[in-house]
Amino acid sequence: MTPPDLEDGALGGALRRLASTQWAAQGLRVHVRVSDTIELPMHVQTALLRIAQGAIANVIQHASADTATIALAADQSRIRFTVVDDGEGFDAERLNEKRSRSDSFGLQATSERVDQLGGTLTVESAPEKGTTLTIELSRNGVA
């Protein structure tokens, strides 16, 4: 099933609508750098939308950030999706050490979605430095 946010078939448009309504209403300015000309299968768009929603929910709930940026870049072989915030950050090395026993449902769900797409998830953060969540997918694996 296609999420209502994606009914027009454009991930960038769905993210821009969320940024200007739901996320702005919660006090977070979100810049969306996702071209509507990048064609992705609906299941990939749906997964990336859900990942963005979870990541921004974490930013709003935990990061005390003013702004976040969601970006999608693609070439012939790779897709790179990032969510970056200017919030408090955290000790990412500690998170990676205990990820398998973490009670963080948001990151666990993101990790599972990325695994289902055959991609990789990287979380980079440091106290007072914000957080960057990066998803890398092979174009061959998502066709």
C-alpha cells in the first residue's frame, strides 16, 4: 500500500509537505534537498519516507535542534539518503557498541528497513556536534 503522503508519487514533494506543516508546527525547520526527477521504486520511496519520519521524530524529541536537512543523491549505481541535524548530538561510538541490545525502537526500525533494502546505515554524531544518518543503497538492489 502506498502511504497517503506518497500518493502523488514524489518523495521530495511528500517530504516538503511534512517539513512545511507537521515538522514546522513542532518548531523544527527542515530543508529538503530531494529532486522529484530521481525515479525510485515505490517500495524504496516508502521506506525512505518512513526513515525520514522516524529520524525527524528523534530530532524533535531528543536533539534540541533548530534545523535539519534531508537530502537524496543518486547516480547510475548508488543512492545516498541523509538526514542531518544541528542538535545536541550524542556519543555515536557508545550507541554502535550497544546497538544490538538498544531499546531505541526508532534506530532499530531504521536499521531493519535499510537491511530489507540491502543497504547500509551509518550514524555519525558527537556531543554538541549534531547527528548525521546516512543510508546507502545500490541501484541494482532496489530496482
